[in-house]
Amino acid sequence: MTFIENFTFAEKHMPAVRNALGNMPAKTFFDIQTAPTKRDMEEATDLILSVSSGDIAVRIRRNENYLESLKPNRQLDWSVRVKNNGHKTEIDKLQEGFARWYFMGWSLDDKAELADWYLIDMDKIRKNNIMKRDYPTHSNYDGTVGKYIQIRVLRFNMCIVGECKKVEVVK
């Protein structure tokens, strides 16, 4: 599929992504610290509100990928491009520090609804060198190569800050 086809597919899901992010607890995206004594005494400031970087990378995978992950002995994964026909890849950009958050979702219907999604803390991913570890790769239909990092690895490293599962796997 072309960039335009992938972009159009993802764009159909953006209202669902915005809704999911809008329902996240506000504390996910900001921090409240006690003000230093000087500011308290001279500026009537008791608390300082800090908003973290707002850059969010979004990836929505098609329903066929989601259904494949529901098969026995399969698990949901975060798939990140590691080779892109000589161009800078997603993993390069993420390792350079771009995107504070990563919204990874799977389409329920390939139209607009999400089946599952995870909000990933990219600072924790980078701190734990997760993208540099050796994980299985796969060739995509368009000549690019992706790296599979299982969601359970992200959960174990406490990189998942929000999630929603609409479909439960029955085993």
C-alpha cells in the first residue's frame, strides 16, 4: 500500500484515537510539583503545573493484523519499521527522541472503530533501550521491514500508560 492509502486508513481512525486520548486521566500528560518556598512567598504560587511534551506518534494496524494476533500462541505486538528502502525509518526517528507518546491501535472494522489500543511512554522505551534489543523482524508487502516487540515486554518494562481492550481472547 502507498503512503496515501496508509495515511487515509489511519485518518479514518483519528476521531477514535482523539476520543481515547481525551478519556485518559489528565495526570498522564502533566505533573504537579510543590513550588519552591521563594515562589510561594513572593508570587502566591503553591503548586507548579508542568505539561509534558505533547508529541504523539499514532499507528493503526489493519483488522487482519489484529485477527492474526488472536490466534492461539500469538500475542499483540508493537511493530516498528526498521528498514525503509534507504529512507530514515520510524525506529530511527523514535530513537532520536521524537514522539513523547506512541498510540498503538488495531482497527476493529477497518473503517473507524478501534479493537484494542495502547498508549506507550516513549521516554521509558528509550531509557530501557527496548528499541535496540534483538526482536524478530518481518518483511512488509511494500519492501520495508518491521520489528515485532510484544506488548507483554512493554508491560513488563512499565512502558504502557493506558490501554483499552474491546475484544477478549478466549482460550
